[in-house]
Amino acid sequence: MNLIKDLGNIPVSFSTLSHVLGDYLSPADKVSAMEKAGELIRLKKGLYVVSEHVSGNKISRELIANHLYSPSYVSCESALSYYGLIPENVYTLRSITPKRSRSFNNKLGPFEYISVPDDYFYIGIQQQNIHESYAFLIASPEKALTDLIITTRKLRIQSVKAMISFLEDDIRFDTSVLSEFNIEIIEKCLLYGSKKTELKNLIKLIKS
């Protein structure tokens, strides 16, 4: 068990585990046995994370999301909940990717990846460092809200009043932080993203 403890909460490939368990006659069988014993959690084919009771480290679903499908960053309701800008805890962890949309489901829950254009993808991403032990990519609050708006199907917000209703009534967003938002991030998103009317109304609301 101590052989994998030092791997911490960073997702590791099967090849890395095989190297760590190289003294075993069949590392593949050992990995399988560790998974059955609950010492390892299989995230997808060929990717694992050491369980919390072995590593002593809390597993980060945000970190897992970055590794499950990359490049990607945590966004939408997942990021807004992480920042405490919406009250609900979010079950499905949603991320944005420039690759095709995908979804995964493992013992840590469902993970969803939404595709956006390359030029749009790279706007407003920041690195969240946790206790100097690991880091993950997450949308800034401005980008997370923008991502939620442009990726919500059939969402039409044709006025500032409608935007206020969406924020306060539909997602229960903490609108008191809007005065602190960096409008330049949303303006850059406006150049490359969809739902231009919606984003223009968001910018108007922030400026008002």
C-alpha cells in the first residue's frame, strides 16, 4: 500500500503504476487487485487516482476533471459553485474544452466537457493553487458565467431586465460581485463566442 501512498491525489496512468509496482511479477494484476480493494479508483481506461484512505489526501474533482480530458478547464455551474457565487452544490462537474464534447462517469461522479472554438477557449482561464501541493485550471468568475450563458441551450436573453431575472431567479447568482467583474474578459468572449445579444446585455448590466 505504501508504494502508491506517495502518489497523493494526482491522477496517474497505468504505465506510471506499472513502474511503481515493477517488483511485482504482474503489475497489471496488482493494479486490478488494488482497485478491487478500494486502494485505487479507476477514472477511465488507463487512468487512476489513489483513494483518500491510502494517500491521506483529499481527492479534488476539479483536478480529476483537468486530467480526464485535456486541454480543459472547470467552468459553468461547477466553477460558480466553487467560488460561492451560486448556492447550489453541483453534482455533474462541467468543463470547457476546444476538443469535441465528451462525458465520463466514474466512482467520483459524472464529468461533462463542452466544446468551444479555440480562440474562445483560451480567454479567462486561471490556475488555482491548493496548499502548494497541486493546482488545476478553472474559469475566472467572468468566464464561468459567460460559459454558462453561451452553452445553455435555448437560452434567450433579449434585455438587461431579462438578464437580471436569469441571474437572480434562474441560477440565484450573487449579483453583488458584478461590480468587481473584469468586463474586458467578457468583451473578448463576445468577439469569439456565440450568444452575442446575451453577452452584450450582461456587459450593459455590469456597466449600469
